[in-house]
Amino acid sequence: MKQSEILKSDSVEPPEGQGGNGSLGETARQIALSLRKPAMSPLPVFLFAGALDVVSVALALWFAGYMAAGSGYAALASAATGVLVGLLAVLVLRLVGRYQLQAFREVLQNSGWIMLASVTGLVLLSAFGLRDGPFFAEVLAALICLPLVVVPARTCLSWLANGILDYGLTERRGVLVGGGSGAAELIRTLNGNEENDIQIRAIFDDRSDARSPNVVMGIPKIGNVDDLVVFSRLAEIDVLIIALPLEAERRIREILEKVRVLPLDVRLAAYNADQEFRRRFTRVRSTNGMIRLLSRPLSGWSGLVKRVMDVVVALIAIVVLSPILVITAFLIRQEDPGPVIFKQIRHGYNHKPVEIWKFRSMYLNQMDATARNVVTRGDPRVTRVGRFIRKWSIDELPQLFNVLRGELSLVGPRPHVVDAVSSQQQAFEEIVSGYAARHKVKPGVTGWAQIHGLRGEIDAPESLRQRVEHDLYYIENHTIWMDLYVLLMTPLCLLNTKNAY
């Protein structure tokens, strides 16, 4: 299959070999296509709300400072104090659970919380002598000014939250495994919970229609567990809920083995109090009375921080390395006229194909877009410039633009080509069981495996197993400090060129 065809095929079903054992039915395919665009993350709303609250408090205290002291300097000092007080108020409100979309609906109650936190902060600053000037007068003025600013601001935030919630823009898309009465009970419970943000879109069940009907509470059953893997690589799904009784431990474990490769939150609906079984899976229970089995990696705030770091560092790196980029492009064209950039389809997030950019290191008429013929030491297809840039990983630098486009991260499992094979022509998925689990996060320009010397040709099954082990370790133990460590160690690890050719 051509690279362009692989990218296009992702709009219907994954190409052969990318997961799942069958073809989705028409109903499942239509539902999957309707869920291609991810739901809106609530994080931008929380950031906007925090900024709005800080600005509101700062503006109110600016007025209060001017009223109390009658000078512009005092007003500016009060505004600066307001920024600090506002930040502390936001932190307190977040800790007590008031930074939720549902809570943003309540204008007066949340305005009261912000004003109470702000005035308390002012009083504490005054009591500890951290602020000079007519401070008690300023506190009294703040009691007048805060409602005039905070209530209108919170009213606008309430309109925004209501619109987002009413249109379901931030809902978490969920699917069920298991039908019948258990599924009906779960759907009924979720629908009756006003704070629930999970919307069940489909049911998957291996059982026959006699034990698991085609429709439960208006939700269609559209396939079995194998179909679920294919479906979840087409649609943007957030939560998988296993609606089976805890007594079905063996079946639940079988399901977990199949869905472990998917970047989903996996929950188990709790139907009894089998504490022993519960402890073997987890000690943490989620909301809505469900047991947490697997969690989606790099979600929420950690994902946001990682994305911000990716963009900032990639932009700085492109600017700093721009002379190397220009010189490399010039040398490539001088030795072998033709395109400077080599584009190749590789596995991206959730096993989906993405187009990766590299500097071209082979002669134009000998390029291998599918990488079926692995580059070996002394490979005659590689140009002289190509040998140098491959040795020092300069050929990877254009992937910084893939990072800006959101297709790669700076740090993550290295992206492998679609239907990748080893030097012995053995498919990667045949060598390592659960290989696709490394696609639960975005691939990276560099990674945990690379700084541990695992780079270059995969010439033996054990080499691939070691890389996958390192990739899974990174996914399961990720922290922002881990990313910074990998970035700092990468230049030093490039000095080891033993397997780079």
C-alpha cells in the first residue's frame, strides 16, 4: 500500500496489520466516523477561569487602593497585591473542588467564594505586616469593589460553562463491554447523575443476542471485543467501562489483555463488594462508583504541560539549530539533486499513521519509503552526507516541525514505520506481544530507550524487546522531570555512534 493510501485509509479503517481481527460493521463504522474529532478539553476553560478571577481581583483591588489612598501609586501597589491574592484564591478554590464546569454555573455562590478568599488574604497580609499603607481602609474598600467586578466576570463565565455543558462539548465519550441488565443498570446510573460527564456511545459484547440484546437503554451493540480495538483506533474514545460482575474475573482479565494497548481510561462497574478482587487491580476508586483498572497516560494537566514544553523547546531548537538545518539541506542537494526532505509514514498516537519528516540520507533513486529493506552498516544506498547526518542523528532534526504540528512529542517512543520488520524480515508485532502498547502516547524525536544506547538497526528480536520494555517503562512512569532528563542526556548519548549508520 502506498504512503498516501495509508493516510487516506485511516479515515475508514486501519490498514491491514494495524490491529483488530475483523472488519467493522456499517453501524460501528458510522458511529466511529462521527466521533473522529476529539471532545473539547475542559483545561482551557479552567485556565481562562483562573485568569479571569486573577484579573478581576486585581482590578477590584486597584479600585480599592485608589479609593483608600487616593493616589495612583497606591492603586498600582494594590493591583499587584491583587494578582498575588487572586492566585492564592484560585489555588484554594481548586483545592476545595470549586474549579469544575458544573460549579461554574453557580454565579453567586462562586463569586462569594472568590470574594471571601480574597478578603481573607488581604486581612492575613495586613496582620503579618506584609503590606504598608492604609490597609484596613483598603479592606473595607475591597468589600465594595470586589462584587462590582467579580460578579459580572463570573456571570460571563457561567454563560460560557452553561453553553459548553449544554452542547456536550467536553463530555467524555465512553463505550461499554458487556450488555444485558448490567449495562442497563450502569447507563441508568450515569444518566441519573447530574455531575456525570461520561456519555456512553456504543456497547461491545462477545455474547449472543439472547444474553446480550442489540440495544440497551437506546445504546446499540455494535461488535465484539476484537471490534472494539479497531473501533477505538478510528474514533476518539475516552473511557472504556467493563459492565461485567466481579465474579467474571477470568473474562475481565482476558478483556484487559486485549484493550491494554489502547490509550483509554478503563473502569470496572462495581456490582458487589469483592474486596480481594478489587485490591488485586487497584486501591483507587473513581467517581460514579467504578473501579479504576487502567488510566490514560499523559492526560489532563500533565498532557498540557508536556505539550507546552514541546512547543517552546521545539521553537527554540529550530532557531538555535537553523544554521545546521540550512547547511545540511545545501550539502544534500549538492551531492544528489532532488528533495531535501524524506517523508515516511510511521505509527503515531493510538497506532494511527502519521507522516514523519527527515533529511534525505539515501540516493534519490534508491529510497525505500516502506523501510522493508533495513539500512545496514556500509549500505550502498546511503550517500556520503547521509552517512554523516545519520551517524550524528542530524537527519532527525526536521522532526522538530512534526512536534510543532502536534504529530510528535520531543520525548516518547520512537515512531516505527507501518508494518515494520527487523533485519530478519520478522514483523515487530510478531516479535513482541503487546507491541502496540507503546503507541498509547505520541511518539518522540528522542526517548528513554535512545538515551540507554538502544538506537539504530534492530538486528535481533532481543533488541526490539529491550526497546519496547524501555518505551513501556517511560509511559508508565512519566514525569516532566523525566522528559527534561531525556532531553539533557540526548546530546551526550549521540557520542555513542556504534549502532548509527
